[in-house]
Amino acid sequence: MDTYERMEIQVPSPSKLFTPAVTVILVLMVIGFTLVCYARSFTLNNLALVAENVIKGKVWEIITYSYINGGVWNLIFCMMMVLFLGSSIEREWGTKSFVMLWLVTGIVCGIIWILISLVTGKIFVGIGTDACVYGIIATFGILYRGTRMWFYFFVLEAQYIAYILIGVGLILCIPQPICFIWVFGALVGYLYVKLRWRMASPRGSFSSTGSGTPKRKSSDSGGFIDID
């Protein structure tokens, strides 16, 4: 007699998806997109990342640029990544550690953007949540490495999903090489995770607390994971 394994797909509940930091970030992204649509000049001159503006005192642009998206599809992609992957990381690490990941990734990539602009002497206007999103993607791939989940119509392990998303990002940046800085957020996220592991568990034994230390999965790596 044949045996069949039933696989259920569970839809994450809103209470688990809309974690505190993720909810605030999504609201800010919507506000940023609205400002681009209806107050574009003000937004690009005061909230977007421009090296000359930062040097003149608008240092807040290193943070505000990461909440502004200029295109609908880019906004949708970033919001989906923040909502589904970001909420999982926030529940795993806690709000404080997740916010630190977001800020560190955005600020580091923003500083690199400024330095390249100053070195080349060109004026680059930086907007987009992409840097922080790629930091989230890389972090998610590390935390849930070895676990399988649905990715569109395929079942893949988390790290391969991260590789695919980062690879697509690299390809899309080819027409505008300066945008590679945003994909660099994945490396920043990776280094952030490794640093927290080193600081919290110098001997490599991970705890399951919310202090920012990822859990080492004890279950079979071939099992499915419900990311809600």
C-alpha cells in the first residue's frame, strides 16, 4: 500500500507578520513613496542621499534615504521582503537587534555611496530600501540555512533562496553599476550576523534567546519550516 505524505501550507497570521519594527518600517516606506509622488523636489533635496547635502549638514539623509522608493514594483518587492523575511528575523532576534541590523546595513551602504560620490566627483542621488532589504535576505538565509520552504512554485532551502535573490539583484544592477552598493547590503548583513555570533557565543554554541544570537537548528535539515 502506498503511503502519502500530506504537506500543509500555512498562511502566516497578521499578528506574526506585522511585528513592531516591521510595521513601523512599512508605514515609513509608504510615506516615503507618497512623498516622492506628490513632493518629489522636496524629497530628493532633503530626504534622498546626496553626498554634498550630507557634507553641508543634512546628515539625516544617511537614514531617511532607505525609506524612499521611486518605483511601484520596487516598493512592492521591498515591502514583501520586509514583511515576510523581516518579521521572521525580528521574532527570532527581538526588535532591538532587528532594528540594529536595519540601521547598520543602511548606514554602512549609505557611507559607501557618499564616498564613491566624492571620489568620482559625480552627483549620485540615492533612494531605496534595497540595501536594508538585501541585508535582511542574507540574514534570513543564514538563520534558516538548511531548512526548506516554498519559493514561488519550488521548494528550496533558505540559503539558496537568498543566493537567487542576491544574484537577481546583481544582474539588475548591471545597467547602473552604482546600484551594486545596495546589493552590498547582503555582505553587510552577513558580517553583522557573524559579528553577533562571535560576540554572543565565542565558542560557537548558539542560544535561543532574543538577545540577537541565532538558534542552531536541532531538527532535520530536510524538514520544512513555517516562517510565520
